[in-house]
Amino acid sequence: MSRCPTRIALERYAAALIEDDETRAIAAHIEACAACARAVAALPASVALVGELQQLERSRAVSAGVVDALRTATAASTTGFLRGASGSRGDTEARSLD
Ligand SMILES: [Zn+2]
């Protein structure tokens, strides 16, 4: 791929809505193209998150419980990052609440 993919193509790449071959082609292009790498990095985080959830929902083998677990894990890791707390501190807090 010598030309830059379109903004739409980059959004679909970020959201994982395209086939693997095209995904690999765009990924290879992004590695070599700082402009596209910045464009993908500037996409709203929600674009990638929506793509992940859509992928999970397309997979009939994945239960809603797994999606909920993913959301919970994402929220927990974000909370831990914001607190700057280590894992062990988090465990101690959880046990004291029990
Ligand atoms: Zn490019």
C-alpha cells in the first residue's frame, strides 16, 4: 500500500471492522507512515472500544458475561491507574471491605 488509507479506512481499522488482510495492510502502512499513525492515535478511544465490543457480540460463542467482565476489568484497571495504587494495595482494600 503506497497511498495513505482514507480516514474511514483508518477508523474501520481502529474499530476492527475489516478483514484481516486489509487490517494487516493498514497496520504495515501505519508502521511506515507517521501521518497515519498520528491519525489513528487521534481517533477517539470510543472507536476502538466499540469495535472490540462489536467483535465480541459478533462471536456467538462469547456470552454477555464475558463482555461484562471485560467492562469491569477495564473499569478496574482504569481506577487503579487513576489511584496510582499497586495491585497488592487494591487487594488489601478489597479484603477489608469483605
Ligand atoms: Zn499514511
